[in-house]
Amino acid sequence: MIQKYRAWIKDKKCMGDVAMLHWSEDLPRSTELVLVRVTVRRPDNGGWITERYKPDEVELMQFANYTDVKGKEMWQGDRVR
């Protein structure tokens, strides 16, 4: 299964798709996340742009590998009614 993430950008109050996660290179198998690249829709022309954020500037959510009855993807942290 391919892991898929999205990110809530705290200061912009918008959601984006995670394009890449950058980990620290200090150790062979580091667990320290140092940079998140997020693709978001541009407000001016509706196009897409990839921006860089520090881990504390975003809240990561992992795809739960489930869909609801309408086929919408369910993510970690989603509220189900």
C-alpha cells in the first residue's frame, strides 16, 4: 500500500496535498521530519503551486485507505457523522 498524506496549513487555514516529506540526514534511518512540500491551489488564478513548510507549520494527515458510501476518501483526523 502506498502511503498518502495531506496537510492542513495552519497560517493559511487551507488543505493541500503533500508532495514530498524531507527527513533529517543525520542518521541512516532518521525519524526527524525537517521539511514538508505541499501542493496547494493558488487563490489568484486557480492553478497549483508547491510550497515548503516546516513541520510545525502544518498538521499532517494520513490516508486511512477507506472511502465513505459516496466514495470520498477518509483521512486520519476526519470526523464521521
